[in-house]
Amino acid sequence: MKSLLIKDTTREEREKIVADSIGYIDGSCDGCMAGLADMYQDYIEGRREIKDINMEFRAHYESGDDGPTRNSCGYKN
């Protein structure tokens, strides 16, 4: 398998890697796929590695930083 690192790929190859990974982004969905393509723009431009972008996304998703917080379980008086 070829390396996905910025130093081992051209901009065109990175565009293809993202496009192949995400799929058809211009399809008739609710707009979510275009947002994913934007998320990887730093990788395409050679500014950030794809693994760093994925790790940052997972950290926000798992931590719930962007979601509601819960103060208690609801069973405690």
C-alpha cells in the first residue's frame, strides 16, 4: 500500500485519496458529504496529515465537547 503522508503524495493524489475515501460528494444527500470534504482540505493543501485530522475529529466526537452535557444521571435526588 502506498504511503498517504503529505511528503509522499502530490496535491492531485491527495485530492483523489479524499475523493475515493468519501465517495460521490455532489450526490443528492443532505449536504453532509460536502462538509467532510471541507474537513480534509488541510490535508489536500499539504498543511496537516490525514491522521491528525481524523484524530481531532474523533476527540471532539468522543468527548462530547460540542454536544449537551449532563449534570447527573437523573435517578439521584
